[in-house]
Amino acid sequence: MPLSSPLKALLQRLVALRLPPVHPLVLALAVSGFFVLFYNGQLWSSVLDWWPGRSLHDLVFIASVGLFLAVAFNFVLQPFAFPRVLKPVLVLLILMAAGVSWFASSYGAMMDRSMIANVVETDSREVGDLLSAGFLIHMVLFGVLPALAVSLVPVRLAGLRRELIYRGATVLGSVAVVGLIAVLFFQDYAVLVRGHREVRFMINPSAAVYASLRYATAMPEGLRGKFERVAEHVDRGVLPVSAGGKKTILVFVVGETARADHFSLNGYARETNPELAKRDVVSFGEVRSCGTSTAESVPCMFSDLARSDYSAAKAGSRENLLDILVRADVDVLWLENNSSCKGVCARVPQETTWELNDAQYCEGGECLDDLLVRQLREAIAGDDALDNGRDLVVVMHQIGSHGPSYFKRYTQDYRVFTPTCETNQLQSCTQDEIVNTYDNSIRYTDHFLGDTIDVLAQASDRFNTALLYVSDHGESLGEGGMYLHGMPYMFAPDTQKHVPMVFWASPGYREASALDMACLRGGAGKEYSHDSLFHSVLGMFGVHTEVYRRDLDFLAPCHPGAAVAHVADLPAPDRPAHP
């Protein structure tokens, strides 16, 4: 698109400007101060909130934080302070800092490795949800224009002797300033950093640069070495679930951005689960996620690694749950309606919804989760589903309540709670509007899960069927000025880690596997985590392998012979009874 005449004229005038040359050290220091003053709103807001004192000492200490950051930024830029190097580096940092400052101020985002993974591994549909007029204006004012200004400033070095003096003085001056700050305010900094370790994720742009380097250097071991087989021996033995000649079909629904405390099955005051409440499900109310983002949680959910040992590098170079199931002669199908399977389904058959271009359920490259139900119905309806004699796991990765465009995640029939937030700019809506819209998306997930269970129930004359639903992470809905998800795990609020988990089994599955549902309900209030998923699914198919841990299989205590107390007719403590 051609530039408008006024804009074109403005750019021509800017390019024609004859600015006086400056030394690269001066330009680096100026931009460092610019970063501190204009790109760290989240940091300053947090520091002022954490440090309520306003004595002269307190004010000077707070000012010293800005001085320290400016000196630190400038010191790091010294190796790049040469004419051909400095400006490209500064332009890149300015554009990065502008983007980070928008998401930090608008959504409370913090920059760590998992957040960079979210950025890198997102797709065009998710990017579209995050773009807005406000974001574009912000990027022009704080990204494009400052970057253009830096690119137009001529830089020039001094003579060799002066250059050595300037650079030596810069290093010594930086050390002196930092030393003076340490002498005067060491105790204050110790209190601030020890009490609020998350502060390091708020420093812009250094946090984003560091996190990007960590992400780039955490190359999966599978790219540098051989793929690791974690289960040396895999077999299934004699399976009670094969009794009567019926195959077993498990639908494993990987939810998206659902909070356990917004499920009415878990005691939420609003009726967000009317469909699941009509079906014989067990809802586990105390489940914690492996991560706070899809990029982190989904691979972890299917890994044998516990959250305490998990890393993307390790998981990317080793077998996951689906690989072991395939080795145990279980068919696996991955149905995708989110951004991707994050590498989990790389070695199994997979289908994506948006490639179907379905006129009923898809619009603008995004599809409603109902399309997954249709794909499931088709997958188990044909004769092939009966002929090969192998059990089947269908993983359905839903779009769920993915934000910030919660209003896109349901149809108008499910716009039950009003008024709603009909924009992706959450900061422009009230918290009540955001919660209403989010709860409508949860209610739509309830409808989706109800329909999925109905498909499995209708097929129960041919198969022993079961469903396991677990969300990948939770969500912040404006509490404390925080939105969306992806916070560093150690600092993330419980709302981003407390996730719903629901289990359903057909009468045939219960009988064939001798599963005591009353026992399962009795333990529904226990604390579980994503660590249990790998072992519980292996247990459902009777997979014998050295990596299986019975103590992490949440179904294991409720099979005959398990040493557990049966509280058959009692609901879990402080939890509603389910039909």
C-alpha cells in the first residue's frame, strides 16, 4: 500500500535532517535512560507498591533503582558501542522493549523462558487475538519512531587516545556508581530482591533478552543426540478391560485455560457445568498444572518426567506417553483445535480442524470445539474401528477458553452471563465483564464435554469407553491487575495453576476394569497434579513398564485389592456430590 502524502513527506524530512554526530557511548547511555523512563512501567508500578515508605531515604533509594538500571544497561551495551554495530542492536532492543512494555502493562505479563516459548511457538490465529489498535499505536510511538530516531543519529568515534580515555572512564564511572549505591542502599536492595524475586522478570528489556537466550540455547537434546527410549520393556499382559471381546476407547481431552474454581462441579456459585452435572462424572477439585502456558504444560502432561525434573530440552529428546502406548499396540489419534501439539504428537496420526475449512464450525481460520466431536464420531463409527483388534486413545486438544478473545470461544446460545467483554483489549473492560465472558466459555466447554461423553455412551454397546479431561493451565482474569497466563511458575498466582480434571467411564468399562467409582469419588478431594497423567493412562491400559509408578496412578487405589478405605456413599469433604 503506497504511503499517504503527509506521511511520505514527514519521512523524507526526517531522512534529510542533518543531525550533529554523537559518540556511540553517549547514544548508548541516552537509550539506556530511555529504557528506564519509558519502558518499565510495570517495574515502577510494582516497586512503588512494594515500597510504601516515602521518607527522603526511601525516595532517594527508589531513584537509585532507576540510576542503577541505566548504568547497568549502558555497561552491557559497551561491547556494541561502535558505529556499525550499535544502531542495529539498539533498534532491535527498542522494538523488543516496546512490545514487552505493552504486554507487561496491559496484561501483567513477565518475561521468562516459557513466555518466550509462547511467543515463538504461537500461530497466526493467536497473534490475531492479541493484536489491537492500541497495540499498533503503542508500537509506532514507542517502537518505530524511537528506532527511526536512533537510526538517523550519526555516530563517530574519537581518536585512539581519547577513545581509550572515554571507555576507561565509562567503565570506572559505572563501577563507582554501582559501588556507591551498594554502600548507601545495600540493605534496601536486599529487602526488595529477597522479598520480591519476581522483580528480575520485570526489568525491560534485559529480562526478555535473557529469556530469549535461554530459549535459544535450550535446544532439545533430540537435535543434538539420539532419541531416548525411557521404557526399555513394554507389555500389557492379561487385561480385564478386554473382557467380553470389547475394545477400549479412551478420549483424553486436553483443555485450554480452564480454572478449577470456575467449575460449578467444584463448588463455583455459578452454574457453569449444567451438562456434566447430568452425567455420571467424577470431578477432581485439587489438581495443579505442570506449567502456566500451553508450550510448557502440554509436553509435560505427556512426559514421564515430574514437574520438578521437567525441562523442554529433556522432554523433546525422549519418549512420551503416546510413544509408549503405540509400543503397547494401542492406536493413537491426535485431534488438534489449538495452536499445535507442541511436538507431543510428532510420531502419531494427527488431524487439525482448521484445515477442514468447515463452514458450520469455522470462521477466519478458527474453529469451535464442536468440530472435534464430529471428528471423534467419525473416527469410531467406521468398521475399521472394530477390525484391527487394538484399543484406541483419541487426544482432543481444544481451544477451550483461550484468551484474550474469550467472546470467540462460544456461540450466542451460550452467552448466559452478561454483560460481556466483546474485545481482545481486556484492560478496556470491567472485571465483571471479563469474568462473565470467561464463564460463558467454560459453559461452552461443559457443552462440548457433554456431547463427547454422549458420543462415547452411544458407542458403549461396541466399546468400553472412558473420558479424561484435564486443562493445561489456568488463567488470571484481572485479579491484582494481572491477565491471561504464562507467569513464571514460582510467582504465578494459584489461578494460573489450579486446573479442573474430570473423569467419566461407561458401565462396560467400569465392569470390565472392576473400577470402584464410589472409591474414586471419595478421593476426588485429594491433591493431584499433571504428574499423575502419564501413569494413570498407562494404568488404564494395563501397560507394564519400569517407568510406570502406581503411587501416581489416581485410578489404581480404586481397583479390587487396593489398600484404601472405601467411603462408598459419601462425597468428598467440602465438595458437592455428583450424580
